[in-house]
Amino acid sequence: MTMKKKSVFLYQASTAEVQVGPMRLTQYPIQVLLIFAKEDNQSNGFWWACDRAGYRCNVAWTLESALECFLDKHQEIIVIDHRNSKYFDAEDICRSIRATELSEHTVILAVQFMENSSVTACYNELVQIEHGEVRSQFKLRACNALFTALDHCQEAVEITSEDHVIQVGREIFCFVLTESGSYKCKNRRKDSVDVKSITSQSSDAPSLQTRRYSSMARIHSMTIEAPITKVINIINAAQENSPITVAEALDRVLEILRTTELYSPQLGTKDEDPHTSDLVGGLMNDGLRRLSGNEYVFSKNMNLSHTHLPVPNTISDVPPCIAQLLDNEESWDFNIFELEAVTNKRPLVYLGLKVFARFGVSEFLNCSEATLRAWLQVIEANYHSSNSYHNSTHAADVLHATAFFLGKERVKGSLDHLDEVAALIAATIHDVDHPGRTNSFLCNAGSELAVLYNDTAVLESHHTALAFQLTTKDSKYNIFKNIDRNRYRTLRQAIIDMVLATEMTKHFEHVNKFVNSINKPMNDGSNTECTTNIKNFPDNQTLIKRMMIKCADVANPCRPLELCIEWAGRISEEYFAQTDEEKRQGLPVVMPVFDRNTCSIPKSQISFIDYFITDMFDAWDAFAHLPVLMQHLANNYKHWKTLDDLKCKSLRLPSENNN
């Protein structure tokens, strides 16, 4: 049986009811128009594919018959054969269809596919188009119809059939089959849709001729839409019959949404506080273009001998002075600098043994305490004790903060044991082998690591990679050697994700996602519901772990005042040293305000708290309930403001230094 002998409608499919939000819409069977120069396997493939899909199908062999059929049926999908251009020009057909009155409000899309006469292949192509563009346009047209009705009426409007089913029009899509399997006919539509003219010719229509919008003309031709694409489509649809002021505002929204840095605030370039600009720029930029041939290479400690480090044989076998300090390690006011002093700048092993024992890390990993002790020793040996800030004391401080957060009721109730173990390990390794220089410095200096990691999250990538290299290098300190592969992979991914979250370029993205996915839903439900929702969605647990390590990493402004002041002095000294080296090597000075001769430490601390700390800890406090930390933050901020008001650039007033 040839196609010419077939009846017009292959399959009398019944209408379907589609739910779009609160609307119930009637969707009629898809109509397809096949425009082929002659009958062959390809045309038959599409014909029988329509039969299988339940579509109503027509075929036309000439331009004239195609136009006649379209004017009668105005099909949703048109397939044009462009392999035999000597019979007719596919682009001429597209232009002719576009010129008809019925196509005034249609969209012609290009859909590429490889030439294939298989019925299954043709069927898949058609179904993809139906469930992608046709279905999307069906829903969007429903919204447009409602906007048009509401624009002309003072009261609520329903556009229904006699059975009270809301009605919408159809959209037309067209694609052309070429010999190479690609589509050659472009979108011929130059003007956007005026939805008002669909249903009426209102008196104010001429005044809006200069401001027409069409989501149809801008919709992406993708079968699977990304979330941001769906958002843009919704905004486009809302624009179509909005007042001019609203439409213009939505245009500005779309411009913002099309940028890549959606979560990063934009610093002003005029009258901006240089401390804020330099600090934010230095922390949130991976680096500038390399301006010097100098190379910065820091020493690697992978081959250091660890046997000389004084470490206990067991957690109970520690000197009394250290044991006494560790008795207070569960308190937020725990003084990490005292532990640093009594352990000869190696506090991580001692605190790590105590904290890991409290959280049952050895039991979870099924490793001995000796293996865990050896691992802590290796990790600590690869922190640079010469760094004023990024040393093992900082790692121990972050581990302490992480353990403290894990003890809070809501945090503990939201995470599993694996999450706890991953968080403690991530905190321990998160800055291992840190050179005391920022990512921007390493990129500008053309360091080996910057080249290795393509100037992207250089240090954070290095910390995680080195930590796993060190851990798996020798079974004596491989804490993962006894866990099964699946658990190891899950644990490893969680650790990597948390360490990478400490990179500041995505700071605002992490905080905003936490606020929108955790804080806001939490305010709308009970504590039990919140915990259940988090446990049921691993992505939410990931957001909590990221937020936790981020807060632990920069918790210095929330520590007791004396500890806060000590940390501020240490980080400032490290930045001063970087500026000194940048000037010596002729590199771009990433943070010019951190010149040891002119810098105001109080101003830098105020900027850091204002820009990074306050909002993040407000969000974290709303989840974890941390009144002690927030009080310290307020006290410390007041300290820095007082110094700044008095034009003091140091850590304390001169009178305090004398005391």
C-alpha cells in the first residue's frame, strides 16, 4: 500500500485533558503535515511514525497542495523534504507558510536529525518534538490567552468551552530534512507576537505597537529545558500583555538572569571603600593575567620525617597539661592558641584524636587508633608551621568549630554518621600544604599548581588531591583501607565537595542556596518536618555540610574577643607578607591595602564582617541556633568600629598594647 492511497487521517485519537497549574486544558491530537517531493522510504517512515504516535497526518507533494492543506488544517508539526531541491525550494515553502494569515502567531523552529527511514527513528523525532516544543508552546499559549483576557476585563475571566474546559490555540513547528541530515531553513520571523490582536482589536492597541513581546520568538529549541530556561520562558510569557513599565522591568530582570555570576554582588567602582574592594577582589578572584615571568614554587613537605613529632600512643596517653586543655574542647570558648603552645605548634594530632574518638570515626572507618594517629601526624606534617595563619593551628580551629556545629541539635538531626565523618576529615585536610598565599597570587605567579588546575580553585583542589594522595600512599596511615568501595566513594565525594566549598569565589552562591533551600522552607514548617525534608533530599544535606565548613573556616570574628584579635593579626601578617613578595617579584599587587606600612586592620575586619560574615552567620544561626557566636560577633564588631572611629590602624589601642 502506498501513501497516496491512504486515508487523510491515520488514527482518530481522542482529546486529552492537560493540567497546567490551576487550569484544565483540552489538547487535541497533534496534526502533522508531510511535504515531500516524492514518496520514498523516508516519507513512509514518517507516515507510519505518525500512525504509531496517534497523530493526524496529511501529505502534500507540491507547494500549492501544501499551502492548501495548511490553510485548512494549520498543523502543529511540518516536515519538509529538502533533499530534492529541484522539485521545490524548502525555504520558499517556509516563507509561503509564514506569509499566510494563520501563521501570524506561529513559531518555526529548526530541529536537526540524521536521515533515517526507520519508523522507530522517525517516531522518536516526532514524540520528542511533541513533548518538547509543542507541549511547551501549548502551555505558554494558555498563559497568553489568560493575559489577553485579563487585560481587557475588570473581572476574573475564564476562557472555556461549553463543558467549562479552558481552550487554547495551536502552535506550528517546521523542520526540513536535507541530504546531509541537517536543517537549512532559518526562522523567517522578524517581528514579535502581538497577543492582543489574537482576540480583539482594542482601542489602545496602536499605542503599544512599539512595545511588543513574544516568548515564542525567544524560546530555546531544546527538548530538555534547564531550570533557568524555564524561568526565562515564564518571564517572557508574563511580558506579553504586561503594562509598559512592568515589561521594561522584566527586561532588566532577563538581562540579569542571562549573566553567569548570579550570586556574586557587584562592587561599585566609584567611592567604594578600598579595604572592601581589595579584600573582596583578593578573595573572590582566582587571579589576573600573568604579567611576569617569575615563577612561585613553594616547598612540598610530602617527604618530611614524622617520627620526631611528639604524639601519644593512645588518646589516654597524653601529657597532663594537654589533657587538661582538651577537657574543654567541646566549649566554643576553647583556646586553640594555648593548645598550640603546649604542643609545640602541632595541635592537630591531639585535638584530632580527641574529637575523632568522640564521634566514633575509627569505628565508622573500621581502622585502628594507631592508623588514625599516624594519618593525623602525616596530615599535620604537611601544614606549614612557618605560615602565620594557614597552619595546622588554623586546621585544628576549623576542626573544633566543625565538631561544635555537629553537636547542635538541628545539625545532628539532619546529617548521617557518614556526613559527620566526612565533615571532620574535610575540616582536618581543608588547607593542607597551604603556601600562605592566595589563589590570585599563585595564578599571577604562574605557579605549577595554577597551571595544573587551570587557574580554577587552585588551592582547594590541591588540598583535597594531596590529602588523598598522602592517605592512600601507605597502609600504615590509610584510614580508608578497610571500608568498602561504595562507602569510600560516597565519603570521598562528600569530603571533596566540602573542601571545594571553602573557595570564596562561590561564597554567595552557597549562602543563597542555603537560605532559599533550607532557611525559607524551615520557617514554613515544624522542626520535625524540616529535618524529614532534609534527610529525604541529599542535596539539602550537601548544602548544610557546605555551609557548616564555610562557617567553621571563617569563624574567627565569632570567637571570643582575644582569640578574634589574635586571628586578625595572623591573617593580616600573611597578607602583608604576600604584598611584600608581590612587590619584590614585580607581580600584580592583589590587595594593595594590605601594605604593612599603611593598612588599617580594623577597617579590613569591618569590611570582611560586613561583606562575608554577617549574612552567612545570620543564616547559619537561624538553622543551628548559635546565640553565643552571634553575641561574640556583635562584641568584636563593636571593638573594630571603636578602633576605626579613633583612627587606630592596629589590633588594639596604644594604651592596651602598653598594658
